[in-house]
Amino acid sequence: MFGLFKKFKEGLAKTVAAITAKTHSLFGGRKIDASSLEELEEALITADFGVETTTEILSEIKAAYRKDPLLAGKQAAEIGAAVLTRVLAGSAGTPALCKRPDGTPAVIVMIGVNGSGKTTTTAKLAWALQEEGKSVLVAACDTFRAAAVEQLKAWAERLKLDVVASHTGADAAAVAYDALQAGKSRGKDVVIIDTAGRLHTKTNLMEELAKIRRVLQKIDPAAPHYAWLVVDGSLGSNSIEQARVFHQSFGLTGLVVTKLDGTSRGGAVVGIWRSLKIPIHYVGLGEQKEDLQPFDPEAYSRAVFGLE
Amino acid sequence: MFDSLTEKLSSALRNLRGVGQLSEANMEIALQEVRTALLSADVHFRVTREFIERVKAKAVGQEVLKGVNPGQQIVKIINDELVSLLGEGTNTLSGSRPLKILMVGLHGSGKTTSTAKLGRLLKKKGFAKPFAVACDIYRPAAIDQLEILSKQEDLGFYADRVSRDVPAIGAAGLAAAQTAGADLILFDTAGRLQIDADLIEEVKKLSARVQPDEIILVADGALGQEAVNVAKAFHDALKLTGLILTKLDGDARGGAALSIKSITGVPIKFVGTGEKTADFDVFYPDRLASRILGMGDVVSLVEKAAEVIDQKEAEKLAEKMKKADFTLEDFLAQMQQIKKLGSLGGIMGMMPGMSGMKIDEDAAETGMKRTEAIILSMTYQERRKPAVLNGSRRLRIANGAGVKVVEVNQLLKQFQQMQEMMKMMRGGGGKKMMRQMEQMQRQGKIPGR
């Protein structure tokens, strides 16, 4: 677990570098004044925290400052990190994925908008679970995008994953059904279903997701047991809208935030957590198979404010 | 918190009624709201600040015009500023032949799809032999994806599935395209982080080898504050000539576009608006600005209508409406055409004054489906002459459509009212509307050719 924690920190290193560059003058021991508060606001807004979360953190810092005008900048950063950690309390944790009592594998459906990183995340997650000693099957249910099936198959070959796939244009729900059936008869612990990217505004495509659910429920009325939204960490406030709509129509149980290895700070996820309370299971910190890591709110919060 | 920019602006400007002259003081609250709105729409922090300053400078001291409320006047100023900012620079493509275009961007921004879409669009606009070169050797099956799309759109295609030398692949692709007599050569590259020094170096080398006429950054329309850093780094490394904004069929307000444009000055050239390769269009600054400001996107709606609605069918319908011999069959056809325009919510979003309105889209769509089912449960004779519909026929139809008889009666009543309205409008302004539609279509000519 400590190894993972280290990896999480490493991945966020660039993020930290970017934000400390902005906040360095602020937290270097100088006292807080109007201009340093504005710098702090800029740092938070440009991390995609959104106006509401930013305002909340700022007002806490201001309140502490009013009580003690000599409050040094370093303490403000601690306050900021504490506020953010508190906002994110309860957001972390990964579910224990195991077989149902009747032998049905735990089913995770990966959903999200186009290009958020569902296929890559499916592969990385399957690999991580296999490393934990679980047996996993992945299902290539993105039958819409050209070569999406081949993409998952290539990953499966590279990482030695068991895969159920059909061809582009096939009925996604049928592939999902086959996969769960195969997973059950092969005694798998987990079946991960990769789906096609869809914008949350497309009613007909949301309908396809509902169909996948209906079909899976023929095998297990409780399936899919998990529905994870894959969110691109470099997107802004629209991720919150995405999460809201996917949650409304499909019922999300968790989030995976991808592409946090860039300079993006993925602050919009904080907005998702605040408004929907959907836990953040994993973050994607790179292109390698091991770059999917459990989310750590405290490390994240402290990183955001440039604290070790 | 997450209302659209449109709604935010409307509510901010409502506070500005009954003011004689715009001043810093009376605009302050409104501009504060505008700031929040822009930030919530993902416009970059600094860009927002500059933009507000520009608007303030323009507005302060202006007399409020007669017949206009101060809110409308500010909207006009903001709109003009937005249009000029978004539209600065040329959105035409280089005139070189063959035209070489290098597509770059982050992971998952839509480069491969946009490559195929651009090839298709330019082919329609007169390029005889477009050609795609696959330079993404990293993402599994990326080459397959481009190959399938190229085949589908009838573009020439080159890939090397063995080599790991991207600049050399690009050069070989260029040679292959030239041999094939291509007049348009598109280079699709791998997604890369702007801070990944090795991969940025690689694409710089590729660019040096193939000497593109256009280097286009493909960016997700929902990008957050990071859009600025991404665009700036790519621009510094490669000297971008244009931008493609993707996934605009979602409900992101596209604040990233404003950020990228004002920080780099790189013109926005095209937009991706859907899953199909045909869902791709030239960028119109006024449309994006109007959409942001909630003035609707009538032009897009009209064009979309012109595209999907069968012209002959529409004329036939218009003729029938004029003569008021519009039957339930025609009503059904009309409904089916509306459905082709997309979701009702999408259509409403494009209409002026409607974007703030909340409709229960699902209920409306279900309503349409039920109406369709009712009409489809009628015989042809019944559709043409609803007068024959007695009680037992209505019961049969209700059973067939799975609805209550009351619903059948309601539909017939509505239909009757419609017919009466048409009789009243007989000879009305139908022609004028057609002319306007044609005019707008003519203005929508693609630049770059």
C-alpha cells in the first residue's frame, strides 16, 4: 500500500510543481493580504475546482486570517489543504470485488464520454486485479467506434487478459450477455465491461446502456454490481454535468479519473464529489499498465497546496 | 452552480433594469456575475479577467439607448466582443497543393475521428484525392481505426505496422501519397501530453520531415482551465495554424475555445458535432458567441433542417398546408422529419429564448412516440378521412396503439384545431420563410476553397 502511495505522489509531482510555482510566493512565510488571496483564488480556479469550492476554501482561509492577522502564508496552505481534505472526506476507497454467493462474477460497467479513456482504464484495471490474484474477464462492448474492439484485444494480448469480443457493429448488449455468461461458467471473480463512448446528451445512446443493464439482469438481477464513470481529468465543469446525467440515467457507483499525469489537476472531480457524492476509486497517472492508482484525498489535497 | 452560461448571463443582466447610463458602479454586480458565469463555463481565469476589462472599457459611459434595456445593451457589447475575439484571424486553409495537414493533440481529443471527418469534408469541397497517413504507433489499434475510417470515406491510406520511427513513417507516407497523386495529405498522430518532452520532440521531427502546410490542434470542447497550457505548449513547439474543437454536440459551453483563442491567437477552423463522419463543420464565431449568450443558434438549426429534411417532401407538405388538405398521414411524415433533426432538447437549445426553458424532454419524446403509434394503428382510409372514426374504430386504434381512447380523442381534436389554423393561414408567409432559408444556406459557404 505504501508503494502505491508513493506512486500516487510521483504521478502528481508535475501537478504539484505547477501549482507550487503559482503559490510559492504565497506560502513562503509572507503574511496574507488581498493580493495573495487573489493568487490563491487563481490557483484554485485554474485547477478546475469551480467557483463554489474555491469560494468555500477561500472563505475558511479568510476567517482564520481575521482571527489572527499575523497568520503566515504557510498556515494558510495548511488550512486550504485541511478544508479540501474535509470536502473530500469519504470520497476514497475501492470496493472489494468478489464473486456473488451463487458464483456470478462481480460485474463492472465502464461508461463515459468519448475519449475519456475507458478502454485503457479497463485494461489497466483488469491487470491490477489480476496482480491481486483475482481472475478477470474483459468484454469489448464498444462495438461502435472503428477498431475499439481491436484496441481492447491488443491490450488483452499484451497483458494476458481473458477477453470476450465480437465485431464492430455487433449488438453491445449481446456481447455483454455473452461475457457475463462466459465469466460465470469460467468461474471468474470479476467481469469488466468496456462500453462505447457516448456524450451524455444523446438520449438514444443512453438507452443502449439501459439495454446492457436489462440484458445482464437476465443472468443476475443485481447486475451490473458496479457502474463506474471514467472522467477525463483535463476537462472542466462539464464533467460535473456528465456525471449528473450518467448518474441519473444509469446510477453510478464510482468514478475513475484519467489523465492526471499532465498538468491538469482534475479539480472538477471535487465538484462531482460535492454534488453527487460518488466515490473516486482510482486515478489514471500515466500510459503504463501500472499507472492506475487508488485515490488518496489527503495526498491530493496536500499536493494541490504544495505541501509535503 | 452549473447552470449554463446563458442562464447565468440572463439572470445577471436582469438586475440592470431602469438605469440611464452605464457606469462602473451600476455594472459591477452584473459584471461580477458575468465573471462567475465565464469561469463556470471553463473560460480561463486570466482570459476572463481581460475579457471583463474589455467589456467594461467599452461600456462605461455609454448612454442607455431608447427602447433598449441596459441588460440588452451589455449583451450586445459582450456579444460583439466575443464574436471579434473568436473570429480574429483567418479560418481558411492554405492554398498549397498537395495540402499537407498535421493533426496533433492530447489523448482522446478526437484526432483520428477528426482526420477522417476533415478528409470527408474537404473531399466534398473539391479535393479529388485525399490521403491519410497513420502516425500513431502507440495506442493499440489506432492504425486499424484510421484504416477502417479511410476505407469508409474512400481516402487513400498509408501505414507501417513494423517501424517505430515516426518521422520516417511520415516521410514514407508522404512519398506514398505523392505517388498516388494525392492533393490532400492528412497526418494523424498519437495523443501526447504537452509536457512529455520526448513525444513533443518526436512530433517536431515528424513536422520537420513532412513540412506540413497546416498544423492543427484537435481539442476537446469540454476542456477545462488546462486548455490554455495545452494550446500554448503545442503552439510554442509546433507553430500551430489552426484549431479543431471537438464534441460540441455535448452541452459544454466551449469556454475553452475562448481561452485558447485569446492566449495563442490561433484561429478556430472546424468543429466536430457528432459521432458520424458527416458531423463536422466549419467554425462560425458568431454562432458560438450567440450560443454562449443564449441568443440561440438559428442558423445551425435552419441548416440542419435543410440537410436532413427532404426538400421535395417539405414542399409537398407546404403545398398541402396551404390548401389545408393536410391529413394525419402528412402529420405523421412531418413528425418523422422533426425526429431526424435530433433530440427535442437539442432543437430547443438552438431556438432563441428557448435555451433557458426547461422542458421535460423525455415526456415530450414519449408523447411523440404515442402519437406516432396512434396514427400507425389507423388504416390508410382513416388517416386520410378522420371523419369516419366512430367509437368502435377509436377503441380498436387505442387498443392497437396501447393507449386509452381519451388519448386518441385528444389527438383528433388537436389535429382538427391544426387544420382550422391552416385554413386561416392560407396563402400566408410560407414563401418568405423559404427564401430566408436559402439565403442563410448560401452564406454558409465553406472557406478555404
